[in-house]
Amino acid sequence: MRAPAGVRDFDPADMTIRVGAGTPVAELDAALAEAGQRANLPLTPGATVGGVLAVGRDDLHALGRGRLRDALLEAVFVADDGQVVTAGGPTVKNVSGFDLCRAMVGSLGTLGLVGEVILRTWPRPPVQQWLAGPCDPRELRRRLYWPSSILWDGQTAWIHLEGHASDVESEADLAQSLGCEPTEGPPTLPPHRVPVGALEAGGFSGRYLVQIGTGSAFVSEPIPVPTPDRAVVALHERLKAEFDPRGRLNPGRDPLAAT
Amino acid sequence: MKFRKADPLVEDLRRVLPLDRIRVAPLERSLMGRDASIFEGGQAGPVCFPIDTGEVQGCVDTARRHGRAVVPRGAGTGLAGGAVPLEEPVVVVTTKMNRLLSVDADSRVAWVQPGMINLDLSRATAPYGLHFAPDPSSQQVCSLGGNVGTNAGGPHCLAHGVTSAHVLAVEVVLMSGEAVVLGDPDGWAPGMDLRGAYVGSEGMMGITTAIAVRLTPDPPAVQTLLLAFDSVDAAAQTVSAVIADGIVPAAIEMMDNNIIRAVEAYVGAGFPTDAAAVVIVEVDGLPGGVAEEADRVVELATARGASVRRAVDEQERALLWKGRKSAFGAIARIKPNYYLHDTVVPRTRLAEVMNRVYEIVEEHDLQVMNVFHAGDGNLHPMLLFDRREPGIMPRVHAAGAAIIEASLAVGGVLSGEHGIGMEKRDFMPLMFSEADLDAQARLRRAFDPGGMANPSKVLPTGASCADVNALDKVPDGVWG
């Protein structure tokens, strides 16, 4: 089943945008770019807005730009019984009732079929720059004020800087003094996402890339992920039972098992 | 109800807490009967002061065995009646759980207990050049557990987000008595974002016993501007123009003439008392961007008739913020009581809704002062009154309801940062359909199937049948 696509409503001065969940992320990004804005969604090739929200993977720049889970302001979804439900609200700040939108992010569509969303948007900074080198990622994080990304494969660190020209220049100078050099872009991501704690547990010999500050690591081969706490599993089961008692929504998919 | 020494609930609580940390005297229970809202007449049962997670579990287990609801409470600074106990629940106060458990400056993560005061955390992490970004006006007294409960905001949440964006993990005692960690201090736990679903649940899903917070680096450069306008419209238009220009300042706060005059008489921050409105804009970050953005803000403001004052040093900056943050103290000089509202409207509709607020207040023959987070569109009209004046309360409530309706009419929401609690519970159907409310009730049931955690708040009766002691309406005497 495919959700509706297209931009429904966008006033740049509100810095929010209402789009159909079936809208390709590339189309969303192009619409926002025209107004000098963007959303903190990963621009996964071919992916849709609803798709990336359901999967819940952060954009590579989440360290500086903010997390995917904070991008969603309102979600309109079809519940298991066919009723249309609105979660959250249209404004950038809202604590009216329980924060159901957060539970939808990363739920793999197992709680409802999301049809339309309102996202928070941000200004697109004028200048950006990738650098890479054999630097200590902790040192980079300590010394640089607000890098938008720090990636680490065990030997090389990649950093992304963005902002006003003079600030990017001075931060790039600082990064170069720590051993980084300008580069074209980030390395390709290994396919499997794991919590960084699973990687730190050791015993992994393949290729990996840690997305510093977000808790995610990407690995070339699947590795064992610590079994979630029994109470966490029980909460997932109870949420599923409350929202989809007949098991109709994306059957067989377990958000806890997703990578 | 008077608790005797032989009360079986109190007897059992004494098995999990020492005598001096269970209070049953009428005076102490009545102190816990209200929060900082206008609600009076809440009824606390035994009041417990645990010092660790195990003791909280003991309190919850004991309450459950006796079929008694549990109301968590931090510093009691909530403005929506969320912590007001109804029908003598066990009240679990976290103020003695106020320790900083750990700081990892490299990873910028601190574990804190829920009773720690918001500002104490930023003070403790200042030596590392780090702070906790959400800064509610009550930050000198409010607790971090309460911030999690309401998903609190503050002036500096415009660029960096509200509490939820700064909570990496929470340890929660569920009503089953189990302690569970939601989220992960590293930043991501596989599965649904239970952490995010829990933050802002107003004590209705469990009791927060520890919080892993994300710390924010102190900005290398800051510029604070005071913009004074001849009209509220020009001030509001400037706010929209700044955002539309692609600038997200650290804070944009607006104060209208009524509050400017009150604050000046109180602290003398140097605000122009003849201005219709002032806007405080703070930009922070690296020096180049800060200088460029501050200049641009000045340009946009002067084009709309503003006179501009730039804080030249930290002392002047602190004075401007003192003016802003003293607003609530200042109004006590004018009327003994105030009712602080909290709605959000799309940023582009600010001027229109503020004008409507002035009309509403005039229709009900009340006084209003506006001091609020303009950059987020988060309005805070303060209705001033003297509750001794006969017939005043119905007017205050009618004006409040009209402000809520005016905000929703332009696509706004019920609350931006104070929460729903009891205050706006019965307004929820104005914003949400029955199906929407049922979905929220399901989320709550997944965490608290028996409805034992802070019952009868947030969701109007009918959205959930599971609440113990569910009340058809707010009990007599609770509305102040």
C-alpha cells in the first residue's frame, strides 16, 4: 500500500511543512531547498518520507542538525480498525497530550499506516565542507564547536562542517591542525546498523563506521546485538497489542529486530 | 481522612521507607495538595520521600497491593495541575533524589536523579564548558524529573529543542514495580522510541528515577539584542521576518507594554517603558555567524521601526535576561493572583492572535500581560486578578477558554510547554477527535494497564475506562 505523495502546505516563515508520507525524500528536499530550508531526514535514494520515519535511521549529519525522531511534529495515520488518527500537532512546540509521534518513528509501520506528516524544517547553511584524516574523534568533538557529523572507522575520522563561511573556514583550519584534510564526502556506509555498544563489546573483525554522538554504528557483517531488557520487550508487545490487536499492520516485522 | 498509626497502607509503607520519610500529618498532606497552578483542594494520601530506585519500587508495590493510585511529584512548580493529587493517592516526592550521578564530558552525557534542580545541573557542568539547554523560567527551583514529565521548554529551546531532544535515556519505575531503562545514553536503542513516548507523559506512565541528559557545549560567542517597537504588530512581524530570513536565534522573547512597565518598576533593566513591545533576540555560536546574524536581525528590525540596544558585555546581557525572567515576580506588585496561559500558534499568526487576546481580555474586563517565547509562537498571556473580588473566577476562566479557542482557530495547539494536567484536560476534545484521544489512551495503557499512575489527568473521562478512581469531572473545590 502506498501513502499519498506531494507537498500539501509550506509557509517558509513557519518553518514547518505538511507532506504526504509517500513523497520521495528527494522531492521534499528539492521543495525545501527552493526556500533555503531542509528537514533532518536522511536522503536515502528512492526512499519516501513515511519510509525513513518508519525505519528511524538518522541522517549522517544528526550530530549537528538534530535527530530524525525530533523532526516529526504531526502524523496522520490509519489505525488497525480503519479510523483516521492524528498524533501530535502542527506547531514547532507542542505538549498537548501524549507524544505518540515519537513512538511512530522507528516502528516500521506496525502501529498504523502513516498517510501524512508535518515536519519541522531548518535553514540550509550557506557553506559546507567534509574533512578526513587519522584524527582522534574524541579530540575532534572536544575541540570543534558544532560539527554536523563525525564518523570513525577505527583509523580514519571524517568530519562535516557547515555554517557561515568564516566559521567553517576557522573550524576547518582547526581540524587541519589536528590532522584532517579536505575531502569530497563521507565514505560509503556498511549496510547493517547496530547500537554502538554492540560494536564496543568487541570481537568484530569486519569493516565498521561509528556515527559519533548518535549511538549508531554501521557494520559490514551482522553482529549479535544485546538482548533487550525483558521489560522493554514487554512494552513493545503491549504497544503492539493495543494498536494492532489482530496483527494486521506489517505482520511479521519486529522493530526491536530491525537494523 | 485521618491516617492513624495503624492504617494498613501506612504500616506497609513503613516496611520500605524509614519513619521520617513518610508524612501523614494533615498539614504535610495539604502542602502536597497543590502545585504552582490555580488548582486548590487536591487530597494527598501518605507522602513518601524515597532516596533511590529501590525505595520508589517499594512505594509503588505497596500502593498497588492496597489498590491505591500513585502520583509522582518533583518540585511542585507545574502550572497545569499535573501533580495535584486526587482522592488520596500515595504521593511519591523525588526531591530527596537530587544527586548528579555521573558526567561524561567527552560524550556530553550526564546521569542525574529526577529531583535535581534544573539550574544546579548547568552549574555542575559549567567547569566542562557544557550546560543543559532547556531553561524554563522556573529553572532555579524546578526539578529535572518534572521537566521530563512535562517535556518542559524555556527561552533557549528555540534553536536547540525542548526537553525531549535533550533526554537520551530514562530509568522508569512502572506501576508493575519493574524498573526499566528507555532509550540509551549512547543515543539510540533499537525498537520504537519508548523514551520519546514517555517524555511528557505527566506522571501517567510511571515514575522517573534517573535521567541520562545530553549536554550542550557553551557557545563561543553570544550577542543579545533588545529591540523596542511602537506596535505589537511590528514586533510580531519582525519575529516572522527573522525566521523567514533563515535565522534561528538561540532565543526570541517578546514582552508587551504592560509587562515592560511592571518589570521596569521592579528590577530596572532599562527597558523603554514607552515601547508597545520589546523583543529580546539572542544569537549564539561561532563568532562569524553570530556577528552576521545579529547585524541582519538589526537590519530587519530597524526596517520595521525598531530602536535597538545591543548588550555590550556579559553584565548588560545578564540584566536584559533578568528583566525577562523577573516578569512573574513583577506582576505580584499589581494583582495578588495571576493565571498564566500557554498556547502555541503558527509563528506567522502571532500578531493576529495577540490582538484577539487583547479583545478577549477587554470583553471580560480583566488585565493581561504578555511575556512569551515569540520565536516558537508560544504565547503566555497572564491574566491578572484578585481572587477575593466577588464573581471574578468565572470571568478568568471564560477569558482563558476564549484564548484557547482563538489559538486553536488559527491552527495552534493547547499547550506548548506546561502540559495538560487537569487544567486543559476537558479542552482536549477541541483539538483531538475521539479516535485521536483513544490512541493516546492506548499508548498510556501500554505503559500502565491498570491506570494507577496519576489517574484522571490529561485525557478526558471516556477516553480511558481503566483509570482507578476515574472522576467524571474535576471535584468540587479543586478549581481555585
